[in-house]
Amino acid sequence: MELVERLKKKFEVIGFKKQRKDLFIVETTKKDLIPMLFYLKEYEGFRTLTLISYVDWIEEGKFQLSYILWNSRTKDNIIVEFRLDREKPDFETIYRMWPQAEAYEREIHEMFGVNFEGNPTQHEELILEDWDDIPPMRRDFDTLKYSMERFGERESKSGINIRKEISEQYDEWRRK
Amino acid sequence: MSKEEVRLFIGPQHPGITGNMSIELLLKGDTITWAKTHIGYLHRAFEKLMERRIFIKSFPLVCRICVPEPDTNEENFARGLEELAGIEIPERAKWIRTLVLELSRLQMLIMWYGGIAGSMGLSTPVQWGIGDRDYILDLFEELTGARIYHIYIMPGGVRKDLPDGFEEKVLRAMDMIEKKLPEYDEIIMENAVVQKRLKGLAKIPKGWVEEMGITGPVARACGFPFDVRKDSPYEAYDQLDFDVITEEGCDVWSMLLVRRREIDLSIKLIRQIIDKMPKGEFLTRLPNVLYWKIPSGETYVKSESTRGEFGYYMVTDGSDKPRRVHVKGPSFIHGITLAERLLVGQNIADVAPILVALQICPPEMER
């Protein structure tokens, strides 16, 4: 029986795609994600967690979390993903299953603002220092506005305001 | 922290650290009782910048994600875009890319071989490593016009064909490097102090490897034959003849042996590539890259770097810019999860060799 059939029997599978011969993409629900990861780890041989990643679908008001696993026997990768509400991004930690998840979740909490319940170190700063704005990897974070407010205008020696010129050029280019 | 313990920061500016990062240690006498990795000295927000640039403009960014070995990034990014856009690249382009990747791996390994000696106070091989690496950087300069950031691999193939007589120059450089390696071996591998210090140092429990996602030479030093070149062959690696190198010791000495044997393997592979290089086109025609839109999709591409599995998780949404690019550097796991656990119980003098053996590259942790 194919992997997808076995998964469909046990869990809610919203979407399935075979991207390459060694890469599967499975979309599931928030409720079924952790049981599915556990099943894949313990029964299907996907014993290694390679990466936890995140995507911002701001138009739909959703965040996507993607968990990439690897099977050392069949050499296959699987991406297990689900979407959660942008307004209330709460989820649970999986660091008891894989220790490296602790650091990945810490990064996601800092850069993306997802709250992983049960992760002991997620509130510690990883990369940013004294950050007081919305998490910077969200798509509605305006980098130019932030740096203008924080650092202001700066005159160069020649008297030309380079920052302003660049931003005007960029706006013009975008309008095209 | 008890009164018997001392808190000590190693880095961000310290000769024993492998880049702009720091490790906070608690010491009881000479022994480390607790360790924590601090990063964030080098955050340049590449992933955020990539979301706002058209695809082709991201190439000057991705090569800066790990400075000494930039080609892995370019190749991964280009291969991911090709997969999402459904572009087939010519056979010769695959072989040229493989050649560039192997040359880049070799120069990194030679520099590392000197570096591990430097971490124990043997400063002569460090200079040799930097010097001999230059033979390969000269080749890169002739091939791509740049020594470090090549921006040579692009979607659809490579930017230019090999110049006339380039193959002979590569072979000559390989001969030159191979002739020098016995001198390195004599001063590093046959050195009694090095052997005594590294054998049995920082043993990694075998159970950690799969559970923690350890890859590359560190996993191979524990007897796990994990090599992306063999497991999921990319470019022309499926047509090359080689075996995965493993050692059984799980310690820093085994990591040194694995990497030393990989230098030989890289030289062997480069000779094979030159031997089998086909003739033909080196670049397919792309649509106008300034208005290039890639259909929505999602993929994870990976390749073997000198430090371990290097991956790109890419999501596109049908526009001319990526929705998300997440760079998975092997150092994220090696430098935070593994190093924090591995350093506990070690002597303070061994921190530098352990960090160099794990080959932690901070820029790929914070992207």
C-alpha cells in the first residue's frame, strides 16, 4: 500500500503531492499534525527531523508551518504542513520527539511570532536583540518604515539623501 | 551557578571560534559544566530580502550565506528554481556544476585541514592551507572572474563555458595539491600530540545521529553512511564512481580522518569529471529573467556541503518573487543542539578543536 493510503486511513489528509521521486508533500490539519509526525517517526521510518519552516499567507489570513522529515532507509523526504490562524498563532512544541526542534521553534517564535506551548526556551532571544516591533519575518512588517522611524534621515557628506533617493527609485520601479 | 563555577564567554572575537558567534560556558576548574550558543552577530536578513527581489536578483545574496563555500548555495537555489519552473538543463551544464562544486569542496577541505591544526596551536599548516587553497581560487578566477563569490551557476545552466585549456590547468593544480598532502600528513596526522589530544575526544553517542539530524562528515565519523551525493544524487553525481567514506570512532579524530580521506576523494572525483565531461550546450534559453514568473509550488532541494546536508525550502506563489526561501544550513543543528550537549564535560582547551571539527559556520545559522 502506498504511503498516502496508509496516512489517509489514520489521519485527515487535505492534500498530497509527489513533488519528486524522493519528496512527498502532505497537508493536514492542526489537530492531526503531531499524531502524524509521531506515526511517521515510529512506524514509517522517518526518524530524522530536517527542518521546521514557516510561510506567511497574509491574503488568506493564515500561517503555514512545514515539518520536513527524512527516512534514512528509503532516503525519502516528506514535508508535512498545516495552516493555522494568523490572528491566534498558538501551537504545541515537538521538542520531546526531536531535540533540535527546540532551536527551530525558538527561531520561529522570534521571527514569526508563533507560540509553541511547552517549549522551555522559546522566549529567549536567538538572533534579535531588544526587539519591540511585530516579528520581522511577517509579510506585513515594513522594513523601510521601521528603519526610518528608528534611525531617521541621515545626510551624506555630499548632501544627497541616498536613502530617500533609493526608496523613491524603488517605488518608481515597483509602480512600473 | 554555584560559587565554585566561573562564567566565561568564548567569542565573538576569539581565535578558537569558527566565526562571529559566541559560546557561553560555565566552568568548574578546567571542566565545562554547561554551554550555550549565542548567535545574532551576523544577521543580514537574506531570507527577508529574497522575498522582495525578483528571482535572478537573489543570486548575489545566496552566495554570501556561507562565505568559504558559496557554490553549494548557488547550485541549490538554481536547482530549486529549475524544479519549480520545470526547466531541464543541458548535460554539460550538469557536469560543469559538479566540477565547480567539487573544486569548492576541495578548497574548503584544504583550508579546514590547516584549520584543525591551528585550533591546537600548530600554526604552520594554517598558512599552508590558505596558500594551497589559492591554487583553486586561481582556477575559479579564470573560470568565473571572481575568487570567492562566483555567481557562476544560474538557472538553466552556468554563465559561461569552460575556457580553453582549463581542464589541463585543473589537472595540474590537482597534481600540485596531491604532492603537498604528505607534508600535511606528516605534521598533523603523525604528530603524537595531535593523536593524543584528538583520539577519544568528544565522543558522540550513536543514538544522537538520526534523532538529532546530524549529517555530513560528523555523521560519517559515527559510522552512518549519510551522503546526499549518494543518497539522492543531484547534477552528475549519479554517473560518478565513488564510495561513501565512514569511520567508526565517533570522536574528533574520526572526523579528521573522514575529512582527510574526503580530500583524496574530491581529487579523484575531479579527475573523473574532467575525464567524462561531455561536449555541448552549457545554458538553456530562459524567459526574460527580469519578468520571469514561476508557477506556484513548493519544494525542498538539498546537496552535500563539506559541513553536512545543505537544503533550500522554497515556496512560490505564481508571482515574480519567491513567497518564502528557507535556508537549512547543517550548522544550525551542529552549532546549537549538538555543540551545547557535546561540550559539557570537556576540557576548556578542547573547545576550539571540537568547534572546528563540527565545522560550524555562523552565517548559515542566522541567514
